Amino acid sequence: MPPLEFRRMLTGDLPRILEIERASHALPWDEGDFTRVLCGADGRVVGVRGVIVGFVVFRVEPGEAILLNMAIAPAWRCLGIGRAVVAELQEFARAKPGRGIAALVAERNVVAQLFFRAVGFCCVRIVRDGSGDDDAYQFAWSAEKTPWANRIARMVFGGKQTDGTTEARRHGEKP
Ligand SMILES: CC(C)(COP(=O)(O)OP(=O)(O)OC[C@H]1O[C@@H](n2cnc3c(N)ncnc32)[C@H](O)[C@@H]1OP(=O)(O)O)[C@@H](O)C(=O)NCCC(=O)NCCS
């Protein structure tokens, strides 16, 4: 695998990002959705030899980073790129107060559930109708490396309604 290149998402990246987005989600964001969300959130792209192969959009809040959207181009999946993208986000979150990441995953998106489990997240809550007509699972990751990490994640993320519930477009809401 050639080296992965990470950088901030730029407006000029949108055509390629929209291509990946449409190939990845049943209810894809459109250009307006990305533009609106990126006014209050961060976007990163990952590339290989100058070609964008994936992206992540997240918003940093005082107690957590909320992952709003993420996709890897189909031809580049199952190569460890998603794991590398989340590792970058985890590195970023470690330096922040709260030191956690939350992500909402549609009940039907089993691959994403397996993915988030594999990269250290745990399911902390079921969100009824959190994905359009479908339920969703809220996953959380904590930077704490103790055996209590999952419990801490539940305490931090499990008992409150975060904005991630309503802003994760993947799950039926327009941003
Ligand atoms: C979910 C997604 C981002 C994963 O990206 P990826 O680059 O393919 O993932 P990785 O190759 O880094 O996989 C990391 C781990 O996740 C798990 N995983 C990933 N894809 C999997 C699959 N199709 N089946 C089972 N497990 C899978 C594996 O445990 C894998 O570890 P391993 O390679 O050591 O077995 C990608 O499938 C995707 O873009 N899906 C469509 C969009 C989406 O659902 N986004 C997430 C919600 S917003």
C-alpha cells in the first residue's frame, strides 16, 4: 500500500468527495449539505498518490468530537484506510478535553458497526428512529486506556442526547 496522504478538505475536493459519497450511502449528502456542514465542522481527506480515496467530517464540541460522515471509495475498502482515518481522528481527539469521539450508525449498516467495533468504539445507546425510519446505534470511543474505558464512554456519552443524534445526516436528517 502506498503512503496515505492526509489533509484538510477543500472546496475544490467536493466533486470527488460527492462521487465517493454517492457510491457509499443510500441517502447521500449533496453539495449544499457538505457546504453547510463544513461551515461549523472540520473535514479531512485521505489520498493515495494525489487521488482522494476517502474523507471524514467531524465537529469538535467541548466534551467530544462528533463524527458526522465518513466514507472510503469502494475500490479502496478493506485495506486499512478507514482504520487509518479514524486513527488520525483519535490522535486529534486525544489532545482535546473530554478525549472522546461519538458516531451514529444506522441499524442496517452492519459493516460500519463491525468497523467501529474493530477500531475501538463500543455501542453506548440505541437511538430510536435515529436513521430516518430506521433505528441507529450510537458508538463512542474514549481515549482512556483502562479496563473501565467502555464504562467511562457510557457515562460520558450514554446518558445524554448529543447533537450527533440529530446532525448525523446519514441517519435521515438534513444538516
Ligand atoms: C465503513 C468503512 C468506512 C470502512 O472503511 P475501510 O477502509 O474499508 O475499513 P478498514 O479496511 O480500515 O477496516 C478496519 C476493520 O473494520 C472491519 N471491517 C471493515 N470492513 C468490513 C467488512 N466489509 N466486513 C467486516 N468487517 C469489516 C474489519 O474488522 C477491519 O479490520 P481487519 O482489516 O483487520 O479485518 C467503509 O466500508 C465505507 O466507506 N462504508 C460506506 C460508508 C459508511 O458506512 N460510513 C460509516 C458511517 S458514516
